[in-house]
Amino acid sequence: MIGCRNNPQQLELKNLLDYARDIGLDVTLFRGCLDTEKYKAAIQQENSEAMSKAVHGTPTFVIGRSTATGVDGTMVVGGSRMNYSTRCSRTRSTKRSGEVDLD
């Protein structure tokens, strides 16, 4: 969502509806999902799972496998338009064990 990317602090209902309209969503249907909190439980569950695995950004890729307690391998966090091999060659370690961040 372009508006959301440019204004990450502007997440009031009016802004969300404007962003939905800008990208061509059915605003009535979108508003209904927001009002009924249709996906709230699923989002909370996925957020809890991500936090339990120390995932703190999107997109996050696991090179290896995820386990019940975390990651057995390396987590690559961040988005980029570069191809995968170029991105891997430019990774740098972060403070969290087994995680790399891409700029």
C-alpha cells in the first residue's frame, strides 16, 4: 500500500479506508472486516507465533528450517529488489543469533 508505506503513522480508520480505495479494494467489504474484527484472532495467533520465533520484520525467510522453539538455520529479514544471490552476498550479521538483515 503506497500510502501506508509513505505514512506509516497514519493508520486511523479514515486513512485505512483511503488506502483500501487507492489500491482498488471493495471498501464496504474491507470496512465490514475491520468493524467485525473478522481476522483479529488469526492475526494475533500469527503474531504470537512470529514473536516466539524472534521474527520481527517482513518479509522474513528461513534458510534452514523452523522448529517448535525457533529457527534451525538463518533468518533473512528485509525486502529488496535485488536478486537472491546478490542479496545473500550483501547480508550482515545482526545482534540476534542466527539472523541477518538486508538493506
